[in-house]
Amino acid sequence: MKQISIQITDETARQMAALAKKWGLPRTRHNTPVIERAIATVFMFEIGAEQYKQILELMHEESDAKEKGKKK
């Protein structure tokens, strides 16, 4: 992945500093870890949770099929 530079507003910088403090990150040079964690959180809410639910459903279906096979 390419390194990119972005322009952040003062409000975004304030929010990132607040998140860094809450998450126990260092006071300086915290932008990348804050962005990484924020992306991971948003990904889980928007995409990952649905993928996880689908995997769980498949596991339950396989488990149910095995149980039905044992009962016969």
C-alpha cells in the first residue's frame, strides 16, 4: 500500500488526540495508530460483522447436519 499524505482539519486533529489519549497511545505521532484502529472499527461495523455472522451461520448449519447424521 502506498503512503499518502492527507490534510486534516483542526477538529479532526482534536478528535484523533482525544482517541489516542483514550486508547493509551503516545501524545505525539499517534495519527497512524488512531487511523488504523478507526478503520478496523468501522470495517467491523460495516463489513466484518456481516461476514462473521455468515461464517457463524455456516458453522451452525454444518453442526446441525452432523447432529442429524448421528441421530440416524
